[in-house]
Amino acid sequence: MRRRSSLFNSYLFIFPSLFLTLALGIYPLIWAFRYMFYDYQGYGKERFIGIDNFTRLLRDTEYWHSVYNTLIYASGKLIIVLPLSLILAVILNRGIRGKVFLRAVYFMPTIISTSVMAIVFFTIFNSYNGLLNQFLLKYGITSKAIDWLGPDYAMLTVIIMAVWGAIGNYMLLFIAGLQGIPDDLYESASIDGANVVQKFWYITIPLLGPVLQMIVMLAIINALKGYESIMVMTEGGPFGKTDVMYLYVYKLFFPVSAASPTVQQIGYGSAAGFVTALIVGAITILYFAMSKRLNQD
């Protein structure tokens, strides 16, 4: 009787999480999977069209341009955020004064709402009266305002915003990995005459390998899936220069703004979302295969 009561209490505790997972995770996936093969606008009666949504997607140059933009965005973010996070982690893992405060400062952007972060960066990089342009003009660094949200610099701007928002999270993960490395190894290396660079390259990097592999995987997935801050800041513009995969799919389901020209297309959006998930999965599997091969070598 007591065992039965204990099992009931256990199931009772996990029921809310299980219900939300089924209602907000599993059911929408099944629902979207069904509509991949239908022409459905979100109202009226759906019409079965087979694989027409997928053949249309293959010819959709805007979608494949968003895939290209995603690769540029993800590559730029990873190239900047991972080295900076590691360098900050190494510095703040040492016994410097105020390191706890500095860790909190660098981690703070991670807990700020994505929408708030995008609005702050829009205020800074606004082409007409942004704070950055005011600073550059005031001190004579440039003679005219730079169009940070224009076609030439919009992708760079959203990458900078993404780095600022993610650097603290990966920094803490690196710090957790660094704290697992014994100090005796560094002391022995110092006795043998190793300098800071040699200790970092021959001790820190190899022993940080498993943690680094996990962090890179998380960074790749987050970079490929990121779209919220871009949606708030640029809505994928100008002229689709910052339109990434998941933002493109999102706009097929929901209007981004009152002026959004995209018509709601549930069936086509479901097909685009499925293909996008396959692309992200394929890149993740490729990374796993490459990292596994490197470990074996």
C-alpha cells in the first residue's frame, strides 16, 4: 500500500511537466507534421497536395538565402564568442580581485529578455540618432553617420548583439571545466619552465577537451536556431540581409509586424520547419562525426 502511494506521489509530481511537454511540445510537432502535406492558410478547409510544399521549397530562393544567412550568422557568432568566452574564463578563474562581481557582470546579458536586448542594441546602432553614431561623430572618428542597420552592416550588427548576449553563458561553462583541472599540473609545468602560453596550449586545452566539445555543440545549435533578437531588431531586413532560417519559418506562421507582407501559410511553413530541423540535425551530426574522429586521432 505504501509503495503504491509512493508511486502515485511520484507520478503526481511529474504530471505537470509531462502534460506541458505533450501539450506544447509533442502535439504541435504531430500537428505540424500532418499539415506538411496540405495547402492550409490557417482558416477554412485544408487541401491535400502531397509533396508539393517540398518541391516548392526546393525552388524557394528566399528560403535558401535565409539558409545562407544562417550559416554566415552562426559562423560569425561562433568565431567570436567561443575564443572570447574561453579567454574571459581563464582570466576570471584566476585569483584576481572582484572576480565574482565580474562573472556576474558578464553573465547578466544572458538573463536579460531577448526583446529588451534587441531594443537596447537598436538604440545603440540606430542609423540616424543611435548612441554609437553620436559618439563616432562627436570625436571625429567618422565624418558621417554609419548605416549600421543597412545592407552593408546589418549582419555584423546582429552578430555583435548575439555575441554580447551569449558570451557570459559559455564563459561560466568554461569556468566549470577549468575548475576541474588540478592546480598541481600548472605548478609542475611552471617548475619545468613552461610559460603561460605553453601551459594554456598543452594543459588547459587538452584537459578541457570534453567540456569544449559539449560547449561547441551547444553553441552551434543555439547559433543555428537563434532568431528572436533578429526579429525584434531588423525583422530579417533590410532586403532579407538578416533573414535566418527560423525567422523565415516563423514568418510563415505568424506576422512579424503590421506591415509584414508575408501571408500566413501553415502547410508550407510546416514543410519549411521540417526541412530546417533536418538541416540543423545534419550539421550537428556532422560536428559529432568530426569531433569523434579527432578524439580517435
